[in-house]
Amino acid sequence: MTGVGSPAGPTAPAAQLTDTARRWVLVAAILGSGIVFLDGTVVTVALPRIGRDLPSQFLGTLEGQTYIYSGYLLTVSALLVLAGALSDEYGRRRMFVLGLAGFGIASLLCGLAPNLELLILFRVLQGAAGALLVPGSLALLRVNFEGDQQGRAYGLWAAGTSLLTLGGPFVGGLLVDTISWRAVFLINVPLVLVALYAALVHLPESRDEEAKRDFDWLDAALFALAVGGLSFGTIYGEQRAWQSPVGWVLLLLGAVALICLPFTLRRARNPLVPLDLFASRTFNTVNISTLVIYGALYVMGYYLPLYLQGIIGYSAAAAGLAGLPGSLLLIFLSSRMGRLATEFGPRPFLVAGPLLMAAAVLWYSRLPQSTTPWRLDFAHPSSLLPPPSYWIDVFPATVLFGLGISVLVTPLTTALMTSVSSQHSGVASAFNNALSRVGPQLAGALVFVGVSAVFYARLGAHPADVSPLNRPVDTRWLSPALQASTDAFHLAMWLCTALLVAGALINLVGLRKPAFNP
């Protein structure tokens, strides 16, 4: 394993770190990436209050709220690869501390923002700082833990970041209701201070000792343009029903940058992403499957809550709590799965996980529309579909999906980080994280086209003799819009299933029993 230096400068192998120092390294890694994921979810519940409280001279309320959310996520995504390369080249501890300080300052500015425009600007700065933290966190674990400890560290990292992410909406709602929406941003400051203490006192420095110190800024710009153009172009185009040329122009710029990257990387003296990374079959396979599987996660995560609330009749809180059993499985099983992946290799887990998730999504696809109270007609009880039962129609799928994602997440991280040498761990993690953010946008756009087509086709057909479950019913008591929505939801779940099965097949064919890199 690559040697790492102490804060004072002299190098020391990771094996010489004390157990206490390793625990603090793990705390720093979990908090560093956790606050980035947390701010991707916690702000959503504060957006309505922000829209009411903050004045804006140039933006509408809804448009401003969209930029508060998407501006942060897109900045993180677009700068991930650049941040990972900077960490490998100029020092992972140095960049991580810089990211923590920048994130804390930007969070403070967000909490004090006097208007909507400045809040959006501070959110962009917050995303830029956050980009230094996500790949840096995994790189810190790669170079500071060895053997079985490494798999366990990845598992604890996955569990800790999942806990922060999943608890975000609940904590955010509590802060907004009891204090202010500003507390949603200010809560980051104490978390940053704890992470800074851990990093400054206990975290040793490490970097790619073979780096030529001739940074590839051209490819950094192309990566940012490719990821940002494709992601924001998709979001902007969908918001405006693809009627505005801006979305198409952004997609074109992103596509051109993506096409240029292989040629510019090959010609660069010190390429941003070392080309020898792509000589690893495991690295390539994991990245391709990440693109597909995370696209499926986005589709399921987007359409299922809409269906539960809009058609089944769940409240927003109930829709969030419906997935709690699966989330708890992810938190409690992640560490164990990390150890098992280290012992047996990640391949069986990366095949079984997506297949379990696919089975869960298929179970979701059997959901009918609900008989809501205002549609109940006691004169025609036989004409109505029975309402879905949570324990029969939702709970089994939630548990199965949680088990599948628990089997998948930590072994995927293990496979990625052990497929490359430790000196390239930062850029490798950043590259994979960037794909996990582009995949959802592209998959979401493609699925949205199909779902919209089915919805409007079914709505126009006005079916009069069968329900979505092909049961004879009296459609005087069933809305064509509900039938169209249910068919559209079923299509989204089937496409999501297909993506998950494709991800499992990619891992089955592409992965071999890995020879872990030292």
C-alpha cells in the first residue's frame, strides 16, 4: 500500500496508525461525505418556506426553489472528477480540510442569505466545496485501512452516510417547524467542526507520489462541461417540456465534451483520469453497472412516492415512512456486507443485489389504484377495486428492496476501490460518483418519455371494460386518469426492473474473482 505521511510530514505506512486514529479517520470520512448527501435531501423540506420568506428580484418562486436544489447537486456532480484528481495530486488531507472549511463557510452564508439570488450563489459554492469531500472520503479509507479492516470501514461508511442521508428530511422538517429554515444550513457548522478536528489532529497526509505535478486543466474543464451539460440540460429540458432550445444546447455541449474526452486524455502529459485505470476489467464493469443501476434507483425513487401519494392516497409522511424498513436494513447490514465482500469477493453480491431489487420493483408493479374515501359508493361496492394493503402490497417489496441494496452498496464500493491502486483512489472514486449522478438524469429522461406517452395514450383511449389489473369493473366508478396513471406507473416499474436486471448481467459477465491491488 502507498505510504502515507503524518501531519508533520514524514511518511508512515497505514499499518502504523493507532486504532484511535483510525476511528477518527472513519468519523472524518463519514461526516465529510455525509454532510454532502445530507444537504442533498434535507433542503427539500425547507424549499416551500424559503420560497415564502426570501424576496427575489429576477426569479419566480418555483424556479428559484428548483435552482436552490439542482444548482447544488449539479455543482457537486460536475466537479467530482476534478476534485478527486486534485486530492490525489496535491494531498488528500489538504483537499479534504479545504473542502470542509469551504462547506462550513458556505453553509453559514446560506443560513444568513438575505435574498433568493444570493442563496442560490451560496448553494453553488457549497456544492463546489462538497465535491472535494465525497471522493476524498473514500480515498481516505482506501489508504488508511488494510485487509479486513478496509471492508468493514467501507461498510461503516455506507451505514453512517445512509443514516445521515435518510434522516435528512425528518431532521429538516423538525428544524423548519420548530426553529427556521435557516437552521437547515446552520446545522452543518457543528458537524464540520467535528470533522475538521478529526482531520487536522488524526488524519495523515497521502497523495499520488508518481504524479508529475502538471495538472490537466483542459480535461478538468471538459469533464465539468460533460457532466454539467448532460445533467442540467436534461433537468432544464424536462422542466420546460423540451420547448426551450437552452436544454438542447446544454445537452449538445455536454455530448461534444464527452466525445472529446478520450482524445484529449490520450494526448495529455498527465491525464486527469489515468488511462491505466481503464485497463482494469473490474473498474470498467463496476462503472458501467453503476450507470445502469443508479439510473434504476432514481426511477424507482421518483415514481413510487408520486404513486403512493397521488394515487394510493398516502400522506407525504406516510410515503416516507413506508420505505423505513428497507432503509434500516441498509444501515444495519452494510458493515457485514463489507466484510463478506472482502472475504468472498464482490461478484456474487453485485449480481444478487440488483436481482433482489428487481424482484422488489416487480412486486411494486402489482400495486392497483386505491379506493379512496371520497370515491366510495356503497350502492356499487362490487365495482370498486380493493385498496392496497401496506403489509401485503408495500411492506414485502420494501424489505426485499432494502435487502437488495444492502447486498449491493458496500460490495460495489469495495470492488471499485480495490480495482485500482491506492494512489489513484481519489480520482477513481470521483469518476464513479460522477457516473452515479449522470445515470439517474439520463435514465429519468428516457423513462419519462415512455411514461408520458403511455399516460396520454391510455387517457385518450378511455378504456371502459377493464381495470389495470384486467379485472372486469364498472368504469363509471373508476377514473380514466387513475387508470392511465396506474399504467404509466407500471411501465416505469417494468423499465426499472429491466435496468436492474441489466446491471446484474453486466456484473455477472464482466467481473471475475478479483486480485485486490496492494
